[in-house]
Amino acid sequence: MNVPNPDKLKKIEIQEYDNLLQQIKPKPAIFTNCVWAFTVGGLICMLAQIIQNYLLSTGMSKIDASSITSVTMIFLGALFTGIGIYDELGKKAGAGTIVPITGFANAIVASAMEFKREGYVFGVGARLFSVAGPTLVFGFAVAVLIGLIKVFFTS
Amino acid sequence: MASGKKRGKQTVVFDNPPVLTAWSAVVGPKEGDGPWGKDFDFIIDDYMFGEKTWEKAETKMLRETIKLTLSKRFFTPEDVELLLAGDLLNQTVSSNFAARELQIPYLGLYGACSTMAESLVTGSMLMDGGFFERVVAASCSHHYASYRQYRFPTEQGVQSTPSTQWTATAAGAILLEAGGTGPRVTSATIGKVIDMGQTDMADMGCAMAPAAADTIKTHFDDLGRSTDYYDLVVTGDLAKIGMAAAEQLFIRDGLVPKPNYSDCGVLLYDETQGVDAGGSGCGCCAAMLCGPLLKKIVNGDISKLLLVATGALMSPTTSFQGESIPAIAHAVAIEM
């Protein structure tokens, strides 16, 4: 007699359930999300551009102006996280608030605020980069990789 | 050896059904702004509840809910023989710390968001078994305490998906007594852990719906009851999408159609409150039960309620390791 394999039956059941969910689950509002991300992300970048143009107009060198612009934007990201606005904006804007440098500031300051309650060593110290960590790790890794490529292929 | 109290595969029927003599629900600001605000005993206006951490706030919320419940019968914690409680935090700290201050003999429970039903089932069995005469069943959750444990720091700007659920800031506590007047816990079905291979941590409802359907089907099969026996069958926190999935599974199994089926996660908030699919958390069905639902039973709007609290039994660690989300549901029949 052909005994049905329980694993196989379970797989069919799971497949059927997945098919059912396909019909029920709403699609994320990709278009609206994109418009929000583009607008908010664009405004953040525009603000930075205004700051940079202003600094350049005072006769500052391009390198100095860029650095000060970055620092200012990081400060603003941190400030708006601290007063509880950045996360509200992030809920709407998604990638628009995560991708600019202000998003990086948000990730670090939010962690600092959250884990301060566990003290400065086991809280802030240990978990400051709990969200931003992957960006740093893979950012450094890729930097090293590209550096090596440059060393080997330009000599 | 059969005691005669067990029916079918997973259901127990109580010879001396414990009476719900007092209950209370304490909720956070968002839940208070929702459609049932006036049905809760107390609405805290600040998520910190005058404490220094989210965890302390959650502990205080549970402790005060239990005290409030006892005060309705003019009892103090010493008058209670057993506390059964649980919550969502690691090592169920909110309940442990509330029990530390209450000094009631305590058994900590973990059933994720199914804990309210788990505590009622366990309490009722211990009472019908003759071990105790006065037991408190309680559970709680705190939005931000859960959010930081399961997801991100609370000030992190993160976009949610339409299936995401909002963990309720809420606590519910019920005093069960061997005698007295009030609604009674008449039967209960203990659920099995069901895993349908769902892995999306932002969609708990769909992971839990099969568990709810399984427990509800088993409940009706074990008791040989028709599906229209209850005035209301209410699941714990499947929320909009999970509830839609559950309804499809019910139709497949020939179970309760609308309108006598609903879900606490769908009921707790208004659509305008920005909670995506709806509410979740131990406090979600605890507060709905101890607030509006029991009020409806006492007022005579409904007389037979089946609460099917659902829980997703994963942790962030298991999810990151690629495990799917196991789920459980326990059913408790409360009848006037």
C-alpha cells in the first residue's frame, strides 16, 4: 500500500496556506512609499546643499565646506532623533530618512537613548552600534577590498 | 486514568466552573484613545507611568491592575492563594517583578500573546482540581518595552509594512473564585504548537491563524458543539490580515462564519490610529476581555464567549537563525 509521507503532506499543507496568503496579503504601497522617500530624502539633501552653498559663498574651501555640511547634518539628525521627530518622519519616509547621513545619526542616537538605561558600559558602550554596526562592518570590509584591488591593479 | 473532566483530545470541562468575580483592565494612551476607551478601568497618560524604564512601567501596570482587581472585592494580596501571570519580555520579568511586590504565591507563564488564556486555563484547572479557591490570572504587555526587545530602539525611524501589528500597552487581571456570582469558565481547549512555515516577523497574524483555526476546530469537535453555540468567538491578536486568513481556514473547516467571530487585534484600535494591521501583545486580548468583552457579558449583550488567545512563540534570535514561527492558541469558554 502506498502510505503518504507525513513530511510531504505537511509540505503540501504549507504550500496551500502560502497560496491562500498570497490572495489575502495586501501589497505594500510601493508608489506612495517611493514618493515619500524621494520627497523627504530629496529635501534633506537639498538642505545640505543649501548649507554647503552658503559655506562656499563665504569663501571656504570645498573640502572644509563638505566636512562642515556633513557634521551639521549629523547634528540635525541627532537633534531630531532626540526630540522624537525623526522616528515619526521615518515611519512615512522609509529609505528617504535612512539613506542620508542623518539616518546614520538616527541609528546611533536612537541606540544610545534606548540602551542608556542599562548603563554606560553594558548599555551605551556595548550596544551603540547595534543598528549601525552592519553598515560600518561592511563599509570597512568593502573599503579594504577596493583598496586591495587598487594596490594590485594600479602598480 | 480518566477523570471524566477531559473531553476528546484536548479539551477539559469543569465540574465546578470557577467564577470570574472581579477583573480590571489598565491600558496606555493609544488604547485609551481607541474605540473602547470608556470600557477600561484606567488609562495611563504617559508610557513611562512615572517610572524610569519601559520595563518598570510595564511591571507597575501589571501590579496596579492586579491590586485594582482585588480592591473590587475588598481583598488584599494576602487573601489570594495563587497568581498566574506572564508577559512578553525575556524571562517574563514584568510578571516576576510584579509578583515580587505583591507577595502572592506565583507561577510564571509564557505563552507569548496567548498568556491570558493560558493563565485562565491553568487557574481554572487548579481550582476545579480542588487545590485553590482564589486565584488571579493576569498578563500584560508594553509597546515600547516589546519594541526594543523584538525590533529596534524606539526612536529609530523605521517604516512598517501593512502586516505589522502594534503591541498593545495594556494589562488585564481576573480574580477567579470557587464560589460567588459572575461569568464562569466552563471549558477550555489547550492548543498544540502549529507551524505553517511562516518566517516574516512583521506578519505574526498569518503565522498564528492556523493555530487559532486548529484550536477552535478541536474545541468544537471535542465537545460536539455546533459552531453557533457561542454568541461570540474572539481570537487574541491575529489582526486584519491574520483574521482574514483565519476566516478562510474556518470556511475550509466548516467553522464559525461572521458575524459571531471577531479578533481583539482588530477591535482594540481604530483604523485611523496608525497601527497597520491592528493590535497584538499579551495585553491586547487581556484588556479586551477584562474591559469591553466581560462588560458585554455582565450586561447581557452576550452570554457565551469563546476566547481564543493566540501566541507566536519565536524570539528574534530564532528568527535571525532562519527558524520559522511556531504558534499556539488556547481556547477558554466563558459563560454567564
